[in-house]
Amino acid sequence: MKILLDNCVDWRLKRLLTTHEVSHAKDVGWQELGNGRLLAAAADSGFAVFITVDKKIKYEQNLDRLPLPVIEIDLPDSRLPAIAAIVPQVIEALTQIERFRFISINQDGRIITTAVRAE
């Protein structure tokens, strides 16, 4: 699966998602794009999912009209050790992106789904 990590996500998360094709926004030259333009560019470039730690994205974007599914990692600490602790839940969320437009994973590792994809 082709995954794009948001600018605010530690690029080293790529090393923990080894069974997928993972790029960081900086890898593809999109470090200056805001979320709306970044999501559109990712969708146009064939990415299947966008992973972010930006807790504002669900308020700034229309979740029902996202150009590609988003996984939000909703942790009080967005450094790699904290994210690494919930990588199994991130991998589980990746299996659900066919059904959901927006998935949030909280600090307890609970997966919260919203914005069901249109069929």
C-alpha cells in the first residue's frame, strides 16, 4: 500500500511500516504544502492513505469529502517512541481504509472510525 506521512509525522515511522511503500511529505518535495493541498497532491499521485499527528485536521477538512483516507494518530506526545507503541493499531487501521475515510487512533490504542466511505 502506498502511504504518505504528513510533514508533522516523524519520518522514521517509515521504518516501522516495512510491508508498505511509505514516503514522507519531504521525500516528495511537499514540505511547504498545507493539509488541503497536500491531501489533493497525495491523491493525485496515487497514495492510498495519509497518516498525520495533526489533531486539527478533522476540523479543518470535510471528512466526507477527503480525497483519500486519513489516519490520525491522536497522542499527547507525537515523538517516535510514543507512535511506535501504537504501530500495531496503525497497521490494523490500514486494513480498514477501504471502509472508512477517517480513522483516529487514541493514546490507549483505541481505533475510532468516522466518515464511512461512499459505496
